[in-house]
Amino acid sequence: MSNDAQSQAGTPEGQGPVEVSPDLARRLQEKREELFEEFEIRDRFPPEVRSEAEARTEGVHEEIEAELADRQDLRELATWTTDPVDAQDFDDALSIQEDAETYTLWVHIADVSHYVHPDSEMWAEAIERGNTVYLPGYTVHMLPQILAETVCSLVPEEDRLAHTVEMEIAKDTLSFESVDIYKSVIHSDERLTYTQCEHRLDDPDAPLHEENTLVYDLAEALHEQRKADGSLVLNPSRDRAHTIIEECMLKANKAVTHELMWNRGVEAMYRVHPQPTPDQWDDALREINDLGGVNISGASWDDPRKAVNDALENSEKRALNKIQRAVLKVMPRAKYMNDPFGGHYALNFDIYGHFTSPIRRLSDLLNHWIVHENDVPENLVALCDRASDRQKDGETAERLYKQFLEEVGLDPHAVNNRGVVTLDDDGTVVNESGLPPERIDLRE
């Protein structure tokens, strides 16, 4: 799965967190602080940002009721979220219907820009941070959690402000018959984990079974079409729930950025991914072909992306990580740019940008503002550079922190997926977040 569609993996249901001693918790904390200083990652929010966030969580129901006059009321539409089991905020929800020739897919995104706008302290802080930074077992948020996890979270059984992308999609070609982007009020019927989504797909009598089955049918068709068109799919074993979320978010992102570029002709924060040189691809494919247990059919060699997809789908499982590393080693870094041309090579999209994660990415938040205001900040180019640089710094910090975890005998994958808890010598929990016993979490 590309970084542009990626979501954080959740805690496997039924498994407990990784346990660390107070001494190791201190060492982990010291390493994080060292990385935060090196890459200028702000771990705590200034008091004025926290105060503003707290104030925006007051009078929520009255504010939403007042907004109904200027928004589409979608509260009667069957709507649900699907996220990792340990997700703390839910920034996207789905609805779907069909007729004989088309699907109508609604992707509802938390209307963060209603609360975080250019006149706010939180906007300035989001620009400083650029994105949420995910270290294994520790998250540095772009927005204060008190806001992101309350009024900006599409929690079940509550009315919420959303920015909806409504797409009518032809069943035969999967192309857009129409796209409409508007502010809305939604009411999520249920919050599903990925595992629960799988169960709903399997149980004909379960609530939302028909809706999940319908959206999976669409998502699977979109996925197969992307592969046939030459989109790079680095994770061929993705389950049905992840396929639903990935494909629906990709389709919504594509719809928004095509609307901005072709119908409005405005600049935005587009995602541009250059392609490797022919020599780089040759090196990668030779490395893949020399691996044991790898099988690439001759028919796919003309397109390196299809050759990689073929190798991943037809090779032994033990070779998958090596194939992925060979590809990522030659793949250029994607950047945010105000000009979309050049497209997104890995996805094989002519124009692409981010819209579906405004709680954790500056690019999405900015594009929400541009879509609604139909205007562009004067410093858009600088903001694109800022978002690109902050993403690079965050990913580098994550990589170095994972290396440190391995050096101290911890499995980064286990810590990332299961979390971490601090225990004293007699096994008593002294901090449920894996912090040192004396440490108070002041990130709010």
C-alpha cells in the first residue's frame, strides 16, 4: 500500500501491549526527545492552542443545529466508520447505494476546516507540525486531541459536521458519472473495526451487511482496475476491510483533485510522485528476479509496476519483504506541489492529491479550505514545501526510532500494533502509555 493511502495498523484484537521496565521506558523517552529536538518535532501544544481547542468543543450540538441551514442534511443516510481497533479519532465515514447502472458512493470527511482555519491558532500550529508523526507506541498529533477526538471525530450516534464527496460511479467502466463536494451534517450509525467489518461481510443477518457487501464489491472492482491500469500494489494480501477503505479514499481523493484542476482550474496541494529512471528500474527488477522463490511472468516485463505486482502475487511469502525493499530503494519520494502535472507514478494517476485525512495531514486540511473557499493561500508554494519537508522529517524520525527499538531488544512491529505499557518489578502497571513512572503526558 502506498504512503498516500496508508492508514495506521490497529492493535490486534485479543493481544496485550508490549511490556517494558521503568528504566527502559526512560531510555525510550530520552530517545524520543533526542529525535524531537533533532527534527524540530513539537511534542506539546502551546497553551493558547490548547485553550482555543477546548473552547471549540463547547456548545457542539447548538452549533451543529445552526449549521443545518447552510448544509445538506444526510443524517437519514445509512453511514458508518471503519477504523483500526485502537483508533482514537474517526475522520472518514461511508455511505453507498446502487441502481441498475451506477453506484452512488458518499465519502464523508470530518469538517476540520470549520474549526481550524487561517484565523485560528490551531491553523498556525498545524503548519508548524505539518502532519501527525507516528512512532511505534507513541504519536505526536497535528491537532490537539481534545478537538480531534471530539467534535472532529465522526463518532457513532452523534450528529457531526462533515465535508462530503458524493460520487456517482458507472458500474461498467467505474468512471465518474458525476461528482459533488459539499458541506453536510451526518449521523454515523456504527463504528466498525476492521475485524468487525470482516464479520459483517460474512454474516447476512448482521447490521450493515448489505452496505458493506455492496461497498466491497465496488472497492474490489476498483482495486482490480487499478492493477490492470498499472497501479503499484505493494501489499497484495490486504484483507477486505482494508481494501474498502483504501479504494474508497483513493477514489474520493482523485475526485476532489480532478474537480479542482479540471473543473475549477485552481491550484491546490497536489501529490506528485516521479518515476524511477529506467536504469533504477532495471536494478530493482534484476534484484527481484535473483531472489529465490520469485516468479515474474514474461507478459508483465514491459511495465515494471505490473512486473512487481506479478512478483508479489506469485512469489513465496518469505520473499515479499525483499521485493518491497528492492522497489522502495529506487522509488523517488513523492512531494506536495501546487502544480499536479507529472502525476502520481506509483498509483498511475494523472492527477492526485489528499483530502480524506484532515486530522493528521496539513495537505488535506488545506485542500478542504481551498475546496470550500475556492481560493488559494498566497503562500501555497511555501506550504507545499513545508508539508513535504515535515513528512520527510517525521518518516526519518520514525525509521531511527524503530532502529533504536531493535537495539534495545523490542520488536517495532509489535510495539506499533499492540502499544506499550510500563510495569514495575512486581508486575504492577505504572504507566499505561509506556512512559516512565514519573512522566505525565502533557501533549494535550
